[in-house]
Amino acid sequence: MRDNIRDIVEGSGPGSGRWFDKCVFFLIIASLVAMSLSTLHQLPPAWRAALAVCEIVIVVLFTIEYVLRIVAAEHKWSYVRSFYGIVDLVAFLPFYLSLLSVGIDLRAVRGLRLLRVFRLFEMARYSTAVTRLATAVKYARNEALVFLFATLVLLYIAALGIHHFEHEAQPEKFESVFHSLWWAVVTLTTVGYGDAYPVTVGGRIFTFIILICGMGIVAVPAGLVATGMSRAVDDERRAGRPEPES
């Protein structure tokens, strides 16, 4: 019986495992749609009652799925402690906590379970591409850490500089370096919401310099990953693995 459950839950071939993953996938989508609809304030009472019933059904199905995955797991404790195991648990645990009057709403975490959708991809090029991307990230890990540290330093310098130029002109928006960090973030990322902007000449010149630096902030990670991807492809060629057809 355990082997049959494992074939249903973990099967990746053309058998029942594919349909199980697809059912879970659509169940996740349904739960997210129901959660989104429940946030509408002007829903009729009948709709709210239907959504409540839908939530109960979804929670029961998620609970059954979690139990089945534990039964099917060869190393049960390893599954429970794994990333997917924790996400699967959090998918229904808040409902039971709410019955105990514990005000925790983590239903949005169910969206993380969409990561299981990669099990539905059967073509070799998808699994190869995912492996290649993971290899590229591993290659660029050290450079990314250095870049992250440099970005944090630049972020602090940006907040410090704009506070120096704009504090006297706009004390309510640039009250301190900590208040200026929001401007530094949206400026370095070139988002620029417009809720805080410089009005002094020095502040505008400084903003121009930060915007130029922000373009590099966006471009550097892409370059690091691209270089890592190139190294991953070279590794595959040296290993003699054929490249997937486009």
C-alpha cells in the first residue's frame, strides 16, 4: 500500500503521479483565488458562506495530501524538516490555529507551493535549464556577495549624502539618515516613486550621480548570472552532455 501511495504522490512518469501533481496545482490556484475574493468588502453573504466552505474543503484536502506525503516519504523526518515539508504544513496549519483563536493568517504562503509546478515539466530541456541556472548562481555566489556588500555601502552613502543636501530644505522628508534610506532605495533601483525628491541644486546633482550608479546596480547581477550561465554551458560541453533543442 505504501508503494501505491508513493507512486501516486511522487510519481513523475505518465502514471497517476502526474495527475496528483496537477490536482494539487489547481487546488493551490483555487485556494489563492478564494483567499483573494475573501478580501472584497462588498461580497454578498452567500458568497462569503461559499468561500468559507471552500476554505474548509481546501484545508481538509491539503491536510490529507500532507499525511500522504509523510506516509510516502522514505525518510519521513527529513521530509517534515525540508523546505517543501514546512511549506506544505504552513498551507493548512493557520486554519487549525484560528480554531484555537490564534490570530495568524499565513494563507498567502500557499503561493510558495506553486514551486511544485516544475514537477509537471517532463521535457529534458526544462530540467537542464533549471540545473544550469542553479550552477550559474553557484558560480556567481562569491561575486554576488561582494556586490551585495558594495550595494549596501552605496545605499548608506546615498542616504547620508541626500540627508546632507536636503535636510534643511525638507526636514520632514529627510529628517535623518534613516528617513533618507527610503529615498536611497527607490533611487538606486531607478524606481523613483516621487514621494521624496531633491529640491536643492546640490541634491539634484547628487541624485544624478546616484541614478547613474543605480543603472550599474541593475546591470551587474544580470552580467554575473550570464557569466555563470556561460561557464555552466562550458561544463556541460566538457562533460559531453548534449544541449537541449530550442
